[in-house]
Amino acid sequence: SVLQIKQQLPRNSIAVGFDVDDTVLFSSPAFYYVAFNQDGANGSNKYGPKPFEHEQAWKEINNQFDKFSLPKKIASRLIDMHLSRGDQIYFITARQPSEQEQLSALLQRIFDIPDMHPVIFMGQKSKAEPIRKLNIQLYYGDSDSDIQEALEAGARAIRILRAGNSTDPRKLQPGAFGEPVLINSDL
């Protein structure tokens, strides 16, 4: 639970990290549109046969489509708890970077983060390097790779459950890496 996490934290403030998609935002509507739209010529996908390899798709996800993403309730509770302790909060996403992005401003507004650090976009690279470099001691994520990369970097990892209607097709193994799984975190 959030209370149990708070009780286990050191008294001094720490750096904490969060994944974005399916961890703090239910962003499936944006990803669903990119994958299955029929807005191209003759009803085809406007981003082509491999939409997530199209630069314009990532530009639109990172700048426009998050207006359809919903903040997860558990993320609000966790972020509020960490802010009340004076912890530094970082967001690290596996999304492809784009020339501009509005995700940082959106997260700052939604979660009322006064000292917002820009979102770190990793693309296909491991999150372990920024977790290590920023001395993040606690990292929240939904995917197996989030957990593995946090552990690789020496951070404590906590699993956030995906919503049952997430469009992310990857199989998950909650708890398989010895990480705690936050109860009711799929909401």
C-alpha cells in the first residue's frame, strides 16, 4: 500500500522515478488511435504499416494525443506522498522522443508538481542509465523491463499494475523479480 511504502522510506528526501504509460497515465486511447486509425488514403493507417516507427506518430502522441490520457488514481496518491516528503520526482518513458513535447507540462499540471523536471524519453534504450545517473532510489513501473532496468541500476523497484483494458500487448510477470506489487494500482 502507499502507507507501507511511506513507512519504509528514509526520513530524508530521495529521488524517485516513474514510468509514464500504464504507470501514471492510462494512455491507451492515444496508442490505440496510432495503431488502428483508418484516416489515411483509402482507409489505411495514416502512419503506414508500421505506425510506431513513424516520426509523426510520436510527435502527435507526445504533443496532442495525451489530452485523451487519464491520470491513474494510484499515481496521484504516490506523487502527493512523495511531494509531501520533499522527494525529487523524475519521469522516464520508453516513448520515442520528438522535436517538441507537451508531456512534461501535462504531467506537471495534472499532478501539481512545483519543480518539474522534463520527461526523459528513452526510445529503445535502457532506463538503467538515467536511473543510475540521477541517483533514483525508488522506481515505479508497470512493465517487466521497468522493473529489470530499475534493479539493474541499483534502485528499489515497485510494480504498478496495468489497467485491464490497456492496449499494451506485452505479457507481464508481477512479482517475478522479487519486487513488491502495489495493491489496487490498476486504477
